[in-house]
Amino acid sequence: MGKDVIIACDFSSGQETMEFLEQFGEKRPYVKIGMELFYAEGPAIVRQLKERGHKVFLDLKLHDIPNTVGRAMKVLSRMDVDMCNVHAAGTKKMMEAALKGLIREDGSRPLLIAVTQLTSTSQEQMEQDILIGRPMEEVVAAYGQRAKEAGLDGVVCSPLEAPAVHGQLGAEFLTVTPGVRLAGDAAGDQQRITTPARARELGSDYIVVGRSITAADDPAAAYDRCLQEFIG
Ligand code: C5P
């Protein structure tokens, strides 16, 4: 599985997204469409980015009853996305329904990964707000185990947890890791963060980088730096 840097296009319109991507010239980075952009533009933005030649991770983090998620995934499967996700907290049954819904008529499907604990959640917040009193690494690996049993391809977690996930669930089980900052950039609301270089050492498969690229003075240069540090 090829390692890559995925840019989180957390913008509120297609126009803003296209203007941002124009700064990358001929390059077609792997992009992530999250709730903000998808709620603003709908499936059209996916088509537009795919037509332009980008790989697309549709990050809608579904979390509902199995029937609802399965049916929603069936609709999402019509879009030519490369990766999409659910919350592992929705249970193994929900993840199984998601996977089933995602399989297209020709048998193909996008990668499906499960969010374990958001990278904005600290150990303390997990204990106090979500009432989970176990170490973060253990929680992430246990959620990953459930996702693997459901047939998913990997998890979303912090790079800090990638070694535990790969150690327990195998090198092939993907770790898609947000919570990445170029050295010197502000953490913002993220809690469990590393640099792209450290994410590489820890064995992340894909790093998801938002503000370190989107808020940089020169986004294309920041992207190149991420690629250089993460892939070499
Ligand atoms: O700007 P920043 O690099 O923090 O953006 C990270 C992106 O990854 C955001 O779009 C956020 O929604 C997403 N994400 C995350 N933590 C997760 C899953 C997704 O930060 N566990």
C-alpha cells in the first residue's frame, strides 16, 4: 500500500477549494473532503475533484444504527471516492453493515476505515467525557481489532498509536493519521500530534494534514515539505 500525504480541504466552498488547489500547479495531491465542504457542495465536489485527477478521501465519519449507515454507504458507494470512514464506536455490527453497503455492483469498493478516538481527544477528556478509563493506545488498538473483525481496511488514529495498531493488527492494516503538524506550527484543537517525519518513523500509512498546509504562507511548499519528511 503506497504511503501518501492527504490534504484536509477544510473549506466552506468549492470555489475556495479550487483556488487553493490551483496553487499546486500540475500536481494532484490526495485530498480529504470533510463535513464542511461536503455539506456545502454535495456529491458534485467529489466528481469535480475526481475529474481533475485527485484521489479523494470522503471523511464523513458515519455513526448511526447499522441499517441507516448501511443504506447511507450504499448511496456513497455511487461516488467514485477512494476512501471513506465510520466511527468504530458505532459497533462491529454497524461497521459490517457499512462495509456491505459500500460494495458496488461490480464488486469494487472504496477503502473503509474506522475512526478510533479523535486526535483532538486527550486521555483526560476520554476518561472524563466519554467515561473510558483505559490507556489511549489500548483503546485505539481494541477499536481497531473490532474494525478488523468487521472486515475494514484500517483505522484513523494518531501517529502515536500506529505502532500499537500495526503490532497487534498487522502491517497491512492501514493507519490513516491526522494530528500532524510541521515543526513550529500551532497545535490548535489537536491533542495527540507529531511531525510528518515522526509519523514516518512510527509507521503511519497515510498522514492527513490540514492547517499545516492550508494555513501556510506557501501551501505548495508546505505540502512538499510534508512529502519530503514523510516519504523522502
Ligand atoms: O488542520 P488539521 O491538520 O488539524 O486537520 C485534521 C483533519 O483531520 C480535520 O479535517 C479533521 O476533521 C480530521 N480528523 C482528525 N482526527 C480524526 C479524524 C479526522 O483530526 N480522528
